[in-house]
Amino acid sequence: MKEQGLKKWVVDPVNKTLTVFIRGTDGKYARGVVYAGEDVLKTSLFEGLEIKMEEVFEER
């Protein structure tokens, strides 16, 4: 049985984006939200966790 609502995160370092894909009732993944720039990703997986895209893609 495939878990509905399961999420996959795909990081694109070239375009500096993080895309969240969500599995639907049909078992297929659909693109949900794309994060970039000043966006902040918050997840229910870990209470209080905030991931700032500016920091993820910061040039070092």
C-alpha cells in the first residue's frame, strides 16, 4: 500500500529551488510548492524547524 500524502523534496542547486512533490490518492506524485529566494520552508515533520532558502543556497 502506498502512503497518500507522502512528500519528496527535490533540490535544484542550479536554479536555487527546492520543490516539494506530494503523492496523491492515485499513487502518483504531483508538484506541490516551489521554494526559492527569501522563502522559508516549514515542515510538520519537526516542530519548529524552518529552512531558509537564502541559507540553503548561500554562496560560500
